[in-house]
Amino acid sequence: MFINDVEQCDWIRQKFETPGVMKFSNDEKRTLLARLVRSTRFEDFLARKWSSEKRFGLEGCEVMIPSLKTIIDKSSEMGIEHVIMGMPHRGRLNVLANVIRKELEQIFCQFDPKLEAADEGSGDVKYHLGMYHERINRTTNKNITLSLVANPSHLEAVDPVVQGKTKAEQFYRGDTEGKKVMSILVHGDAAFAGQGVVYETFHLSDLPSYTTNGTIHVVVNNQVCYRRRGHNEMDEPMFTQPLMYKQIHKQVPVLKKYADKLIADGTVTLQEFEEEIAKYDKICEEAYTRSKDNKILHIKHWLDSPWPGFFNLDGEPKSMTCPPTGIPGDMLTHIGNVASSVPLEGFKIHGGLSRILKGRLEMTKNRVVDWALGEYMAFGSLLKEGIHVRLSGQDVERGTFSHRHHVLHDQDVDKRTCVPMNHLWEEQAPYTVCNSSLSEYGVLGFELGFAMSSPNALVCWEAQFGDFHNTAQCIIDQFISSGQAKWVRHNGIILLLPHGMEGMGPEHSSARPERFLQMSNEDPDAFPQYDEDFEVSQLYDCNWIVVNCSTPASYFHVLRRQILLPFRKPLIIFTPKSLLRHPEAKSSFDEMVSGTSFRRVIPEENAAAESPGEVKRVIFCTGKVYYDLVRERKNQDLEKEVAITRLEQISPFPFDLLKEEIEKYAKADLVWCQEEHKNIGYYDYVKPRFRTIVNHTRPIWYVGREPAAAPATGNKNTHLVSLRRFLDTAFNLEAFEGKMF
């Protein structure tokens, strides 16, 4: 219908829609009628019981239900064991009831405003919820699993999520050709044509690490398939489409048309038809009565990705502790040696890469790591423990900054590659590192779906530059930040966002930490009660974790902690650019061996810490600016007067450790220093929390760049001048004297 040439349209009709080609047996006709009865009477039942509630009903497109059921029947017959579906809100309740076969009482209880949910989290409107159901397909008598992925109102946003989840299910089953797991995407016609993420999702279809080997797309034409009650049941469509809706009100429903035809040709009797209607109406009424039971309103009944065995039977973590994340020194050495080698014989690498590998070998001998090697250590150790690691994004194989080089390319043989990470151990889990298409929205949605499938995988999406997540904001806002609260969906996806003011211009500087921190669900004005399990319980209560690691060891530990925690939370990491090769940004094996763990705060450990009573200023900071501050402190010979404390984890906020630091330096000025502009970055997040720690009794001074509309200057000289200015302020020990708090 989108082709503007009538002749072409007619040609397609003749090829696909020749009358009489489809021949149904009498049994098939009766099955189709029964399915139409359920599809139609379900909508009628909702309209009778909840006439003033939005339902986004399927009136005018009731035939979609038997269509989907026929697709699933045929797929089951051909060997499909798991069907993963994504769809918009129109018709979702009907699909849940009559395709997925969700218990009707579970659907109906969602309409009762008097029932109170017994779960944590905010929940979501009923026509956004997902579902997972294993059952027997009555047509084939085979087991089949059906998943409908929860999604928000944002049209088509669920498409790449479904593809990622499908890919993961195929990957873990070894289904390389998509013969056991498949996806179905339902679209509205306008959204299918108008939403860019549809194309971004199609664009992944033939990439080796993203293909799902085909998807069935069902496009609903919302004009022919009339919506008898308008866009939703609260609308009055006659306001704007009077002539169309006069025609719609005259339409005879498809169930009556089809039933009349079958009765006329003797396939069914009027009595059989009426009995089919009465039978389903009775099913609905009985379910309606059961739906009044308070005990059944649990959002946990709407999980679209259960993780068998990961949580307790009540859905809670099996413990609230996290073991140390360090690993034995000999394992670090082994990984370092493999990371410095070319495991395939006769494989010629680039001369520049030879120097990089020699550098890694030298670091391994000296028991130190840089950022890239620290990442290698984390990934490699998890692979040994049977954890699948997947790293995806634009240019992740080499790394945007040419630091990673996880895929080696033979300089003499075209397309011959080697991934040393897959040659670490005899019985290791597989490592997937894959350059994505030039897409953020689609690819991040895909990786989210992949991470949804199993808790025993480390799934990372790396933005080429941190601000590239801008075009994936819908996935971040609707799925990652709020997914657990809305859909009880734990997800351990990691976002790697290169961040730092390097004088390189407004784009590619800021990963917009303020956005992630603003969406953190932590109360800035409440000082938490803490005990020995505080770190883990605080992580359990948050909606996501935000870190800015200043050392490779921190990065190593936070990656491993992501898997060793007894639950899963999204992890946002602001990763470095210049620190990738900074001579000071290295970590010793001693910081990564068995017994060591991630340090949420790295306190001052040099001269100032030895005589805290003499310290005049404590500068709190996070990330790369620490190295600028340390260099400037040395230049000004203020190592005894100024202490510098790093926040490695920003959210949840390390209230307990910072309280110790502040009390240690009782006479010192307290300063927050950041390289970002004042209205950008961390300041608005940390300020009220520091004030809560000191109970508003001591000022927390700001040092950094002035507020600005753009996240960074495009002029190198201006960048250096502003850097110089805030470093001078940071170490001017009289800067805040006499000023009002």
C-alpha cells in the first residue's frame, strides 16, 4: 500500500493474493472461527467491564490473533522451540490472552484500581507489560516457549531489544541458523514507515554477530483495520474524522461475516457457533471472579526473561554479599602473556602492533597494567569462570583510540584474523568482540536484549565517544534506567562511555554524567544507615551504578564485581581517553591479586594523610582531573597541606567512606573539583550529598569551569586557559576565606 504506482500494486496483489489459492479444510475453518471468537469476545468483554479504561483494543484487526497463532503453529511444526515477540500497545492484551495464553485473571486484575501491588517498584500500565510462558502447542503437540518483551509507549523501541534477546537465546543453544529460536515483530503501518529505529534494526540483519537469521514482521494497516473506538478508548474520533467513522460504524465485524459464511455453507451450525461464544464468555466471567483475589497482583508474574536458579524462589538474591574480586597473580601473568602474543602460527601482524604487544609483555614482566591490559585481565578471568563476554560497538575490536587490539589482522592474508582472548584456557567461555553498524539506538537496544537473556554473561556496549549515547537516549531512559522498577527486569548491561575534557571541542568531550546521575533513584538528603553489608545492599537498592575509574585496577575490579554480585544492575562507566596512555595511570598486580576488591573511594595515601591535622584543604574529585591536580600540587609543593580524594563510584554515593574522610580532616576546607562546567558533570549531584554528610555544618566549595551551554570549548587555547584558572583556584589556600557558605 506504500507503493504509489497502481500497476505495481496490482501486480503484487495478483502474485500474493490470487483468489482461491488458499484452501482450508473444514477443521481448519472451525479452528479459525474459534480463534476469531476468542479474539473478538475478549475485546467485547473488556469493553463491557471497563468501558472507561484505556485498552488499546484490537477492534477491526481481530484477525491478527489467528494470524499470529497460525505463524506459531507452522513454526512449531518446522522445529521452532522458542518464539520471542515484540509489539506496540494496540492489541497487546489480546495477544497476551489468546496467543501467549497469559491467565485471564492476571490480565483482569490489572484493571482493578483498588488492588495494591505486593511488589517493589513502580510497575507499568497493563498494555506495556511482557510475559514468558512455556506450554504445549495444541496443533503440533510440541513444547514451545513464547516471550513477549515488555516495552514502553515509544514506538518501535522494542524492535532491537527483541533481536538481541533472540540472538542470545540462539547463541546459548548453539542455534547458528535460527532453526530453534525465532522472532516476530508486530508494527503499526505508520510507525513501521516513520520510526528510524526500524531501519537501524534491519541494518543489523546480516552482520555475523547480530543476525538472527530472519524475522517475521507483521505490519498492521490501521486504516483498513479500522479502530472502532479511535486511537484509544477515551478518544472521540468523530471530532477529526467524521466521514471515516460514519463508515466504520457501519462495518460488520469480521466474526459475524465469517460465521455467517460458515453457517451458510454448512461447515458449522448456528448452535455450534453460539455454544463457542458462550463457552469463552464463561471462561472470561470465571476469570473475572478470580481476579478479585489480592494475592495474584504481583508484577513478578509479568517477567519476560526469567533466570532459573539465579534468585531464590521468592525472587530475592541468594545472599547480600560479594566476594573479593581479585584473582591469583599467576592468572594475571598468564593472561598478560597471551595478550602479548599471536596464538596462530605463520600469522603476520602490523609492525606497530608488534611494538604494542612487546609493551604488554614488558608490563606483565613488571607486574603492572595499563587500561587496555586491565580490561584484558578482567575479561580473561571471567572467561575462565565460564562467563560469556560480549563487547559491541563502533570500532571496539581495535578500540576507537587504537588501544585495545582484541582482533589481530594478518598483513598478508585478506580477512584472516586472530582473537587471542579465545586462546586463554582449554575450557573457557567464548569471547565475542564485534564492530557494530553505525548505529547507537539500534545497537544499544540489541545489546540490552542480549544481556536480558542470561545473568551469566558480561555484555558491554562501548560508544565511540561518550556523547554518542545521545542518539540511544530512548533505550537508556525507557529500558535501562527504569526497567527494573517498571518490569522487575534485572539487567547487567555495561555502557562504556569515553569521557574527558581534552581540548578537542564540544562533541566527543562529555559523556553527560549529569544525565545518568539525575536519573539515579537515591535520596540526596537522607544519610543511610550502614552495616557490614552496606556496600552490597546499597547497590541492590539503586537503579544503576555510575563509576568513573581513575586506575586500571578500579576498572578491572568493577567489571568483575558486575558478575560476582548476587544480582544484576546496569553499570555506567565513564572511560578515559588520554589516560589510556598516561604514564601515571597504571596499576600494580598487587592491587588486583586475590583478596583485593573495588575501592569506591581512593583516599589520600601520601604525605597529607600522615598528618591530617595539618591539612588545610581536601579536594574531592573523580576521574582524569585527579592527575592534573596531583601534578599541580607537586609543582606548588603543597603535598602536606592539600589532600586529594577520588570517588571511583559516584552513584550510589559512598556516604560511609566520605564521612570518614571528612572527619579525618576536621580543620580542612572541603572542595569539590571537576574539569567539567559547573552546570555539567557531577557537581549538582554531589553537592547535596556532601551537605547531608556534614549536616550542613561545613561548606563544600566548587572549583571547576564556569557554567556553559556547550559541554566544552572548541578552542584549544581557551581550554588551557580555563584549566589553568581552576587549578590555580584549587590550590589557592586563601581562595574561600571570608566568603559566605
